[in-house]
Amino acid sequence: MSKVLEGLRIIDATTFVAAPFCCQTLADFGAEVIRIEPPGGSIDRELGPIAPLGGNLNIPLYNRNKKGITLNLQHSQGRDILNRLVKISDVFVTNMTRRAVNNLRIGYSVLSKINPGLIYASLTGYGQTGPYAERPSFDPVCQAISGHMYVTGFKDNGPTKSASSLCDYGAGLYCIIGILLALRHRDKTGKGQEIDVALLDTGISFMETVFTQYKFFNEIQPQMGNARPFSAPSDTFRCKDGYVYVAVSFNRMWKRFTQIIGREELGSDPRFASSELRRRNRDYMNNITQGWLADKTKEEAVRQLTDAGIPAGPVNTITEAFNDPQISAREMFIDLNQPDIGNIPLPGIVIKLSETPGSIETPAPSIGQHNREIYGDLLGFSEADIEKMKTEGVI
């Protein structure tokens, strides 16, 4: 079955999480993604965790379905080779800062002259403008600057980062959207363009109503643990065998909930007649919910709540999540044999397309695995040329 992005060639000059994740997702749907690493391998191969066979467990998470080459972009011949690749490619993706790409002479102003139809995607910590543009950054730093860490966690426990790299993954998704939008524009005009996505911007966009509350009500959202700011009872509650999350948001949900717990009189109590009033009485809401759940198993609680149309779910351990029947039914863990690791479970394809589905075909490439295919078959270098470039540190 054909894939929707077949025929699209992407040069992936990226490291770490956000930008490699962006390119990998496009590769899942058929794009030919050529990952460039310096001779000897990219810096993100140094990070753990490291498997017993020596492979880095992060690399397969963000680089499956790609081809891999080595190329020294600090070498003049390496840049010449990159220019040849750019000329026959559709998209160039990098997470290098503006200063870094300008020093290497691989910025948009240079590469767009070689290929006017090129989509040039820059995915960095702070974007191409502003006083922080040249600073290095990682996801937790952007969580900190965005205010996300300030409002996350439990009261009086200090700033807390998300356990997941939400700025990284969100920026990767925004970059995918930007690339697809730019390709649509190119379909109409024949012209490429530059895409500028920042992790910090992503963090700001994920802050929901926090800044609106601050601006209009002069109110700073406090740390609330697992509770939702504007609804109650919406929190984590203990059962006999663990925890469940219950989210009672709307008035009709509240009335159904009072029926389930045998407290129908609360459904018509004026003290709790709106989400705002229930929010103000959060402690009472939580107490009655905890009291009802205390003698139930997670399965019993979730079944009764969801049968009544109230969102609820178990707080799974990692083992329980790995074996959850819904996650399994959605094929969200796919086993793939990674040569320097062995059999490894990878996250499955999130976007389910009925006619042109994505798929996981190949493991992350080893260092320079596709040098001969790209330099020989695609660019026409001879075997002697390839060996010479290797000896001279070009590839």
C-alpha cells in the first residue's frame, strides 16, 4: 500500500528529540528521510540509557524509518555535498541555532538560492528572533521559562517539570504542521519558505488559561497537584488496590455522579449548582468522592463511573500501561529489532489513516549505514571517491 508522503525527500540535520521526532513522523508516512551525522556519530548517541549490547535506547525512538549518512559540515567538500543533496530534496530540517547555521553557511538564505522550492524548517529552543535566540536550550529549560514548572506539582513542593518532554514533542508536531503547510503553499506557487518553530513558544501555547487568568483577574494559578483548576471533583483518588482519576466536569455529570454514590440530594443542592461553585467547594467534593471510592477496586470504580458517562480511568503502573487492552488494541507498542540493542518496543503510529496508513519498516540506521546508497547511487560518487572522502574526514 502506498504512503501519502512517498516521493518527498527530507534532509534531517538534527539531534536529540524534537526535530528528530518531527522527521521520524514524516518518515512513518513514506517520506525519504536522510539523517546526517558527523563522522563518528552524532552527539545524541552519547546519552543514556545504554542497552547491554551498547546501543542507545533513545536513538530508535526518534530515528526509525530513516536512512543514515555521515557528513562533515565543517569541511568545505562536506558543504558542497550537502548543497548537492539540497538541490534534489524537498525539505531541510535543523535544530542548530541561527549563528551555527550561518557559521556553516547552511542557513536558509544560502540553501534557498540552491533550491528555491526548498522548505527549510528550523526547530530550536527560542526561535530565530529575540534576545534568547542564540542560547542553547533543552525541554526542561523551556518548561521553566514558560512558567509551566511554576504551576506544576503539589503545593509547597517547589517547581516541578513534566515527566514527559512536552515542549519537545509539541514543537516536533508544530514543525510537522509547518512543513505540511509550506508544502501546500509550494504546490500552489512553486516557492519554498522558512519555518521557525521554538520549544519556548510551544510551552507558552500549552499553558491553557494560566496567562488569561493572570491578565484579566490578577490571579496566579497555584500548584494543584493532580486536580483540574476549574472543575471538581476532578483529581486522583485512592481505591483498595491503587488509584483512579475521576473527572466530573459538567452539571449533568455532577447529577449522574450523585446518583452513583447514593447522594442524589447533592445534585439539587444550590451550593453545588455550577462548576464554579463546586470548584470553590473542592475539599468537600474530594472528601465525598474519596469516601465512595475507598472500598472499591480500580476496576469496579472505573466500570461504574464510565457506565454512567463519567470520564475515569485507572492510574496505571508502567507494567499495567504496557499491558493495557486499549493501548494494545490501538497497536501503540510495536516490536522492532534494532541491531545494536535487540528486540525493542517502540511507540506505534498515532495518526490512523484509512487509505494511506503509516507504518514502522526499518530500525534506526547505524552510523553511516547508507553512505554508499546516498553517495554512490543517488549522487554518483564512485567507490574510490567514497573511500577518499572517508579517509579525508569528509564523510
